[in-house]
Amino acid sequence: MAEFSLVEESHRKLHVQVARQIARKILSGEIQPTEKLPSEMALCEAFGVSRTALRESTKLLSAKGLIESKPKVGTSIRPRNHWHFLDPQLLEWIQDLEDTEPFLAQFLGMRKAIEPEACALAAVNASVEQRKQLSVIFQKMTWAAHRFDYDEWSKNDHLFHQIIFLATGNQFYIPFSNILSTIFKLFIDHSAEGGRFCLAEHQAIYDAIMAGNSEKARSASHLLLNDENQRLAQVVNG
């Protein structure tokens, strides 16, 4: 049975701390789908919280699709297909796990499916202001790559892709700029550290978007995402 620890006073509300602990156990697989959580009384004792705080935490977890509570039955873990993986708070909790690589590998797979088309749309639909922003960001990326500044590269690489999603002109791409910011930055940090910066690949995307060439933008994005420097590609394709 999974073990929980007492929550402490911090900037996080008690019920959020409780929910985070339970979520980590679920996301890591320590508690499996269809398993039941301990009773309310046992959980209140384990966390050192009131029944009110515990119920607030279970409401939070239920809203994210992780658990389901039924009268006289108890609280059980829902199957993974019910989990709201694009929930910003859930993404934040995923970052807290010791082994994030499986999630990052799946995220790379999703990038491969949607990002090349986002680049193609941005080449056609980016506003003058967005092209200016992209130009400034790419200049900063070039500066960072030449100075081997991983922190500056990661920050601007994140902004580079964020602007592209916003520049698609398609409202349904906007969540990938906003909601996925946290995990997107985590992935870029993970793939860049200790590797090369893929400046030429980013420049090909940048040049194609600035030239308004959607086909070249799409192809350049494919090349970047299939590059061996994406260290998680072997996990996805293996």
C-alpha cells in the first residue's frame, strides 16, 4: 500500500498538497488504476489534515480525472484514458516525478504530430508583429548558442515555439502555447542539456516562416523533431 506523509504549512494550500501527494503516487504507477485509496479516516491521519481538507483534495483529483468516489464503495483510481493530461496543474505535478522520461517521450510524439503543421500555418498567418518577435527571439538564440549558454537558449527556444503556435491563426493551437508551457520548457531543457543547440534547424524554420514558405517551414520542423539531438527520440521510436 502506498505511504503518505504529513503535509506542512507552506505557500500551498493544505488540500493542494494532499492532492499533489496522491497524484504523484497515481502518475508514477505506485497506485494503479482500479485500485482503491485508503479510507477517509486513514488518509486524514496519514496527512494530518481535517476531513474538509481531504474532501477538497479529492474534489480536485476528481476534476482532473484521476479518481472516482462512490458512496459505500470508496474512492478508486480511474483508467489512464480519463486523466486530463493537458491540465496545467497535472503537468506541474508530472514535473515533480523522479522519472519524467516516459511522459516527455510521449510529449515529443505529440510535437511530431502537430508542430510541423503549426510551422506551416505560421509561415502564412504570422502577423508583422509576430514576425518581429520571432526575429528578436531567434537573434537571442543565436547569441546563446555561440556562447554555449544553455539557460538563455532554453528560455528563448521555448519562446520561439510558443510564438509559432500563437502565429498559426488557428484558435485551437493556442492551448499548446499556453497550457503546455510548463512541460514544453521541461522538454527543451532536458533535450538541450549536454547536446548541441540545433541552431541550423531552427534557422531553417525561422527563414521559412519569415519568407512565408509553408512547405519549407513544415519540412524544417520535421527535420528538427527527428534530429538525433532530441535525446528522447529513441524512447519514442524504440
